[in-house]
Amino acid sequence: MPKIVQFHELGGPEVLKIEEWEAPALQEGEVLLDVAAFALNRADILFFQGLHYTFPNMPSRLGSEASGTIAAVGEGVDDFAVGDKVSTIPFANARYGVHGEQAVAHQDFLAPWPDELSAIEATSIWMQYLTAYYPIVEIGEAREGDFVLVTAASSSAGLGAIEIARDAGASVIATTRSGSKSDAILSAGAHHVIATDKEDVAGRIMEISGGKGVRVIYDAVGGSLYDRYLDALAEDARIILYGLLDDEPTKIDVVKMVRKNAIMHPYSMFNEVRHAERLERGMAYILERLKDGRFKPRINDQVFTMENAVDAYRYMLGGEQIGKIVVRASG
């Protein structure tokens, strides 16, 4: 029988178990996927900790990104067939955990596995690029001449944002805490890196931008970091807050925001992809750039196997990764 990652109670990685799994009867629109590889995201950790806004039903699978081959299809599946190679698109639904050797997925949130990508790369594209696409392209409307601030830039979502902002013609200012990952972030395409533990964030932004400031802020941290870049906003700035890595609450400074006609946008990619037309736009944008080589997902150097999959979640909590953490489920 195939093995999956599952948990029966909330907690840390110690609650995760690798268990045998028998696929349920497929419902309308569903497919059964033989998983080749799956990828981790910070949302997965929040999910098994009980801190995500999507709450698990016990016992619960987890995970939203996988690549693999369709093994069976349910009624009403029109767009895919047995044998198709696909990748899953994350969305907010606790039923469709994909971390394991097999998974059930819904056809509305499947995409072709691009021929240009390996299984490990194909499982690493949608959360990384869609999370950044909507804030930078559709909400922030980044363009040539803009400075874009990308926080926690060594994460897969941060690295995807660097590529997307550069593709829009913007200059990218990235942040990382200690500076130990600065070279890797620069090699991924950032124009400048600020080590937030060591530098005056607003001061450095104003120095780098020649006093112009940042107009699009793609922020996974919030809290005290928000306070530290607030004095470096450009006119009509758009702050897209998609994570809360800082333990401190993010308190909006209305006066400083009004001075720059700035807008704070609390954001989740899940709220975008549930609209079919928005998902279609994002997919088309990303697939085009994957095909012509403008985008290339960056994978963390350490790739895990199914046998040590739980260690992958512990590794993510350590915060040492650069790029997407992936588990090879088969092959």
C-alpha cells in the first residue's frame, strides 16, 4: 500500500506519521495521483500546528504541492486522463492533502507538468510563483522604474518574487536577517540585499533608491519589520502582507501611510486562485515564462526521501533553507 504523511493531533513535527493509506472512492471531478515528488510550504506547518485558517479534520493529510501521474479519474473529469503528468495547484481545502506516494486531487486545481521541468521542479512552481504573481503584477502593478522590497527573500516565495519583479522591469531590494544568505539571494537575481539584524532598513532603502523609496512591498514578516521600512515608502506604495514571521503584531501607522497614499493589503494566494479567471491568468503568465526559460524554480540543495519526510518539516522549521524544500516520493 502507498505511504502518506498524516497526523492525528495538533502539535509540532512529532505529531507527523508516515502511514499506509488506501485511496477513497473518487468523487466527481477528482483524480488519483501517483506522486513523484511533493514540496513543503510554511502553510503546511501552520496547518498541523492548528494555526492555519484552514482547519484539519482528524486524521488529516497535509500539503498542497505535488507532481505525478494520473492513475485514475472520477466522474466528470474532462480535462485530464489516466497517464497524464500533472502538478497540483494549492488552494484552501483540507480534503486534498498531497504529501505521500499517492493523493487525491481535484481537476480544477491541476496543471500540466511542464516538459521543461523535472518532477522535483514541477512540484515547486505554483505556490512559489502564484503567491508572488498577484501581489507584484496585479495588485502592486510593478513596472520599470519601481523599487520592490522582498522580505524573507531566501524562501521559495521570496525567490519567485525576485524573478517576477525583475521580469516586470523593477529593481529588487531583498531582505534577510543575518546576511549569511546574501550571496545566494544576489545570485537569484536581487539587485540589493539588506541584512535586517545589522542594518538600518529604511536608511538603506533610501540610499539604494536614491531617495525614491519602495513602491511595492512583498512582505512575509510584518511586525517590527513593517515599522523599520515604513519611512522608506514611495508615493502610492502598496504593502502586500502575506506572512507573519515576526512574533510581534503588525500595527498600522495610519499617519505615515496617509502621507504616502499607501495601502496595506492583507493577502493570501488562496483568495485569488478560487476565482477561475484569476487562476487562469496566473497560470498562463507563469507557464509562458517557464517554457521560455525566464523562470526556473530554485530547489534547496537537500532533497528528502519518503522515508525521512518528517525530517523535511523539521528542517523547514530551522530556517536554513534557500529555495523550495522537496521530498522525492518515488523513483
